[in-house]
Amino acid sequence: MPQFHTPPISPMAIAFDAEKLTLAPEGPTLTRRMSDLEGLFLDADAWATASAGDNPVVYTVVSSPVPEVDRELPQSITTIMPGDTSGELWMTKGHQHPNHQGEIYLALTGRGGLLMFDGERTEWIDMLPGTIGYIPPGWAHRSVNTGDEPYAFLAVYPGGAGHDYGWVLEHGMGSRAYRSTEGVDLRPYSASPSAE
């Protein structure tokens, strides 16, 4: 008779603090500064100036202790600070899952967007608190803060999916998100920083 595999961790409750945007028990925390985002902003000179200057924190990721291994469902809260580099809105590095699997994001606070690219098509979902963005297998994805306050979201993803950040550097994301009076202006990935 088939048996379930013994999971590597025991069942647990994870507390979510909606005000502090934390998880308890807490796992690893990642802080990405401007200098960590080399090659992502179109205006490389503006990126270099910001990196060499105050090198601001662009986003943080607070994880639960659920491991990133096959058959597990890790969770994390990402908070992206408001800002732009030559008009291009602050964002996560973006990644593709080498082991193509789906993922969900739940917007918690602020205003943001979910940019997805499958190598040919680009999709954008406006993310407001309560919005669940579904990322199908095979789509690279990046989150963008489109507002004037921190944008935070909860991610739940298959632990064995992996994160390929190099894919985005090689293939781009199809579009770039710029600040506009209407909130966000999506431009072709190769658009110049001065495009209107």
C-alpha cells in the first residue's frame, strides 16, 4: 500500500503580523540594496550614482522557516520601497523558476504591480491590498512598487521551483514600468530612459 513520505518538518502555525509585516517563527531575511540590482535599470548611470551614493534599500524579503525544498510550500513577505531610478519604478530583481511551477502573490499593503514575461508575451496585474496574482508555470515575474508608500505582498511557492535571476538579465521582462500621472507607464524593455 502506498505511503506518504515523511515531511522534513513538522506541522506548524505561522503567525502573520499585518502591521509589522513579519512572520513568526521567522526564517531568513534578505535585504536588496540598489547595488544588488546591477543590470536591471535601463539608466545604468543613474543606477551607478545611486549605488555609489546612499545605496538605498530597494526591497526586503522576510521568510518563514519552511525550507525551499521539493514538496514544501515556503512563504515570504516582500516589501518594496517607493522610488524610481530615472522614472523607472523600483522593483524586485525578477526571476524565472528553472523547475517551471506556479506561484501566488497576495498584495498586503501599498500599491504595486506584477510584471510577467514568458519570453514572448508580457502580462501586467495591478496589485492592491487583497489582490491575488497568479503566476503560471514558465512565466518570469517581477514585482514593482507603483505607489508612494511601501508595497508589500505575501508569496507562496513550491520549494523545489528554484530561482533563476540570470534569466531576467539575459531575456529581459518584455516591459519596463515607469511612473506616470495615471500610475504606471509600461514601455518596451528596450525603450530609452527619455521615452515619453
